[in-house]
Amino acid sequence: MSLNLTLSPSQPNDSIPEEWSHLLSRITPETPFSTWEWQSLWWSHFGQQGKWSVFAVREQGEVIGIAPLYWEAESGYLKFIGGEDLSDYLDILSLPGREPQVWDEILKHLHSSPRGINGLDLHCLPANSPTLQALPSLAQSLGYRVMVEVEEVCPILKLPESWEAYLSLLNGKDRHELRRKIRKAEAASPPLRFRQCSEEECARQDIKSFICLHRKSRPDKEAFMNEQREGFFQEASKTFAQKGWLRLYILEREAMGVAAMLCFDYGKTLYLYNSGHDPELSFLSPGIVLIGYCLQDAISLGKQCFDFMRGKEGYKYRLGGKDSPIYRILVERP
């Protein structure tokens, strides 16, 4: 059967969200970063750096694949919408097994496109992405130069069915330290108290606490959380709360937030997206204590995985995380 490739208009139109969400519902595994909600919000806040260049591949009128790309003016490359600084996993959307055909249509289009497009610079591809198998060989067959490299790792924890079963997975020292820190926090005077919210009204206030604590944590986090990103997180948290995808975890001392974690509740996984804490209370290990509570909640929700997200911080491994690489593919026109 013949395929038809279309390039969407310069801005999202009314039909794209419905087709996008319908296609995503038929794909596994999936992450919140591939949702229309996340990517359209990213585009509305950061899209001024390029040109919307979303490709849709159809068969007999039905969408079998969507490549959420934009053309970055500065580099001249097509990149994933979502941005590698804010999204940990990115990829095309495609019916299972149809990825080679989707990429073949896109590469053929690029092959005949104006020279202003230098190629593809694709970040944050997960280890199980079919793109890793399909794209490099197809691009090389058309004369493109291809580079594939490990970009970063995302430690992931496979969750057991109970908190005690989780603790038994840790070595003796790490298990003892986690229990000790939780007990110390609960016995402090005044004690640290845990709560979580997933409702929109609650999130509207707690996202402010998260942003404040994120900035307070370290100088690099303060530099990261500029006014533009703050606006994005406020809108994204509201949208995700409406969809039931948000879980904000707060550790408080006398009703004042001392640690906060922004997590995404999506599918069978709880994603620890980002965090912040008050460094003046580091002696109570509020960050580790809050992760402990997050893990307990993830287990109670019946989640199969806890994703610590990108980065090799030592605490992720002490709490049981195992590396899962993410990749970058650079496809350059000859």
C-alpha cells in the first residue's frame, strides 16, 4: 500500500492534537514527554527558536507515524520538539513495526528538500527505541553521514509489590541508612511531615514551593530556573494535574516546605522529574527522605518502575537504580 507524507502547517492546527493522542494511545512503551500536552506547551514557550516542522505519515488516510520535529535556525538541523534540556525521552510516534517506513518517508523528503536543512540532530532516544535500529542504516543508504552515541543514562528501579520487599533489594548499609534518615526526620523537633498532591488547586500552590526550593538547592539549579522555564513549569503542572499525570511531593517542617519533588504519574511508571530542598536543613537529609516516601507511594499505586531520570547522581544507585542509556543520533547531509 502506498504511503503519503505530509508536512504540517507552520503552526499546530486543530486536527493534530486528536491524531497525535490517538496514535500515542496505541504505542508502548510511552512517556509523558511524547504527549501532545507536553510538546505543544514546550513549543508555545520555546518555539521561537525555530520553525515547526512536524511530519505525519499516512496510509489510506490513517496516520501511522508522526515525527515531532522543528527546524532550529541556529544550527540548521531538524530536532525533536521538547528540547533536550527539559525532556528526558524523545522519539517519533509510530505504530509498532512501522518505524522503518516512517523514517524512510522522512529521509526521502529531506533528500529533496532545500539545502538550508543540514540533517537531523536527535537527542534523548531511549535504549528500547526502534529508531536506533531503523534510522542509521536507512540514512547511510541515502548517503548521509551518521553518528550514534550514548548521550546520558537514566537510572531506573524495577519496583516490587511491597515496601519491605523493596528494602530487601538494597544492600545492608544502604537499607540501614535509608531507614535511619527517615526515622531521624520523623523524630526531629519539629518533625518533617510528608504530603503529596495531584489535584489542580493543590498543584497551583505547591508548584510555587517546588520552584522556590529548586532555586534554593544549588547555584546551577537557580540558574536553570529562569523566568521562561518557571512559566513553562507552572503551566505544565496545571495541565498535567488536569490529566491525572502529576504528583507533587512535599516535605514540610511547621507547614514550611523543606523539600519538593515534581513527579509524573504516567502509565506503569512514576517519573522523578526534578527536585529541590532547603540546604539549611541538609543535616536531616530531606531529599533522600522525600524520595523514600515517593517510593512508598509508587509501590502503593502499583507502579512497576520508578524512573530517577537523567543523571548519574550517587543516591540513585544507592536506592537501587540501574542504568538505562539514552542516545543521540546525528544525521548529516553529504
